[in-house]
Amino acid sequence: MQQDSTGPSRLRDRNMANDPNSLQNGRQPTPSDSNASQEASLSIADQLTQPTWAVAKTNMARPGVVQVSQQLTQPQQAVQAQGQEESARENSVIVVHDLTKTYLIGNKTRVPALRGVSLEVYPGEFVAVLGPSGSGKSTFMNLIGCLDSPTSGEYWLAGKRVSKLSNDELASIRNQLIGFVFQGFNLLSRATALKNVALPMIYSGVPSAER
């Protein structure tokens, strides 16, 4: 009596061929086979690593499937933030970051007038500073008008950092880049209106014919 070719032995051989953990080439699977499979899975994660991508752990439930996170790492976030700040300074007329001003009264009394003000003003914008009396509006205007220096923080005007300039350098900035309309006018009573207008041009070296 001949054995059917499709009998139990042949079915067993087919199942073993489809089973990755079955006998292959006549040998039992070893721990090194499992390690090699894990290393192959991890090598996929290494290939996917990019400067702006963070590779998560391999999904152990499904070997070979890599989960990729689009969240930036902390150093990459710092680099991105720095790039955004540099871009803002290049494209903005005014960039103020965490600006503070504290007045010292006497030897020990400190009065904080500004506490960490930040803003950006772009070309063509019209900006108004509003607030109740004593909120720091005049202090802030004095700082961005280069009439005073901040206690801390950064101020960039037309791409130039002015928060650390000397008094003479601030005077040059005021003469070349800033125009003021004071509430009290601040005109010289001994000079005519024309001479009051021409005075800043004299300081900036504009020839008399052009004035």
C-alpha cells in the first residue's frame, strides 16, 4: 500500500517551510538568528536618521517596522529658534526681546518699570503703545528711541543691536535712524522754527546748501 503524496508528512513539510522559526537547511534556529533579525531591524532605523527627524524605538511587536517621530530634539529646536530670531532681526525694523528696565531710588530701593517686554515691528506697520498711567509706556518709548539703555534684554534696530551701545553711539543712531515728535515739542526758544528743524541736519553733517 502506497502512502498518499499529500498526506500528513507532506503537509508538515509545507507548514515548516512557511514557518520562519522552523527547520531551515536541516538545522534548528539558534539565538544568533534572532539577534541577526533584531540587528537588521535596527539598521533600518539608522538609515532613516536625519538631522530634523528623531527615530523612535523599533516596534517590538512587529519586528522591522520603524516608528518615526516628527518632533525635533531639544538641540535642534534651539537651532531652529536661533534661525527664526536671526530671520526676524534681518526682516524687522524693531526687534525687542525680554527687555527690562529697573530704576534705582536711593541705595536700596529698586522700581521695576518694564518686566520682560518682547515685540517685533516690520516695515510698513503702524504701532501704538497703550496702557494706563504708570504702566511703563514712556520708559519703553525712551528705550526704543535710544534715549536710555535697558537694564537687561536685547533691542535690535534696523538689524543692529543697540541695547549695549554707548551714549555717543546712541546719539548717532538717534540722529540717523529715528524721528521724534515730542509731546512738549522740546524746541529751542532762542532759535526760529526753521533753525530748530535744521539743527539735527547740522549735527549729522549735511551741507548748508542741501539744508
